[in-house]
Amino acid sequence: MKRSNRLIAITNYFMSNPKQLVQLTYFSEAYSASKSSISEDLDIVDEMFQHEGIGFLDRIAGAAGGVMYVPYYSKEKSTSFIQDLCTQLEDPERILPGGYLYMSDILGNPATMRKVGHIFATAFSDLHIDAIVTVATKGISLANAIASYLNVPVVTVRRDPKVTEGSSVSINYVSGSSRKIQTMVLPRRSLPEGSNVCIVDDFMKAGGTITGMKSLLDEFNANVKAIGVLAEAEDEEDERVVLDYMSLVQITNVNSLKQIIEVHPGTIIRQWE
């Protein structure tokens, strides 16, 4: 196999299997090449990953070592994307009753969500997360996008139990914005005891839903290592009950009468400061 062909194959492997350790022997046997040739290929792939600002190859020495693709979205790429996203969200036609914005088109756009997932995965890369936890239904696309780069499963919290999922744990919680008592359910088999988890949601006002998920995860003795939200909204009437989180964008003003929306980069931008 020519080197050019090997480079394409190796790059495809790493992009499809992020955060997964593989030994050089695997590539050597798969492409009938010496380890020295494979090592040179890896140097080229690593150089291009870093040049493009999308990650790097982490090499671990020793008999049990190998190489792993670590996704990373550069500061320049992340800042540019977030600014573009803010501009999209400032379209007055997105205004919905209650100060919410229409974001289903963004959540349903695979290309956009891949970049969002890449940015969040960069922020959570060193936290040794075992699972991404979200609540049905709009947060699922965001959770899948992040999980695909961290190479971990997605665990979905639901409002009602499903017969096909077996026994479940349920809790009641108070919604931060509506002040209504609601129910959350999580199947016992969906999350191993003591897992390190990251909670993600598409939109946060006061944070009642995320607080409910944290309470539910306490029943599994899970460790909440991070919280990520696509968009957060400032609301003077609602006291924020979640403080330790990262947001991609902040919606600071929604005036339906004047048709004005103000959106700024979220707290995740602080990791580069």
C-alpha cells in the first residue's frame, strides 16, 4: 500500500475512534508496513491534525502503550464558530413566547452539532468522563455530538418510565422557571454505579432541570464532573440554582416588542483566557 493510501486509512481510523488507544502493531499488520514506516505516518497525521486545529496524537510508551487521537478544537476555530452562532441566534424571527429562542434548526443540523460537540469535548477531555447524561428530547443531539468525540455512551433521562427499559429510579423535582413539580426517570441498567458523568442540556434558565438530574444521579452514586449547556438565558426574575457549568452562548436580552435579541459568547470561552 502506498503511503498516501495509508495516511488516508489511518486518519479515517482515528477520526472514527477518538480517545481509543491502539498499538502500532494494528496498523503494521493491517497495512503490511513496518513499524518504522507507520511511525513516520503517525508523525505526518499528528502534524496535520495540529495544523488544522482539530486535535493531536497522544503516544504512550511501553508494552501496553500505543497511540490515541485526542480531539481538540483550537481557540481560533472555536471563537470564530461561537461568534457566528451568536449572529444566527440574534435573528428576531427566532423569538418565542416566554423569552425562549427557536433553536431546533441548529440542534438538527449535523455539521453545526459536530462543531459544538468538538468544542465541548475539548473542554471536557481531561475529566475522565464515563457517560454523557441528558434529558429527553432536545438535548439528545447535543449529547450525541459530545459523546462521539469523547467515545462514551449517552444516557437519556426521561419524564416517563418505559416498559422496555426494566426497573427504574424516579424522583420529583421543582422546575426552576415554571416552579412546577415534575418527574424524572432513569433505568437502573443505564448507568453503572459510581460513574463519572457530564450533564448536558440545550437550554438553561434557572437550572431546575439540571438540578433535578443531579439529584437523580445521586441515586446512582455518580460523580458529576462537568455540566454543559448550549445556550443560557439571563432572567432577573429567576434565581440561578446551577453555578458550576459551561455554556456556549449567553442570551442576555430578548425584547419581543422591539424585536431585539442580544447573544454573547458563553462561559466556555473563559477556558482560553
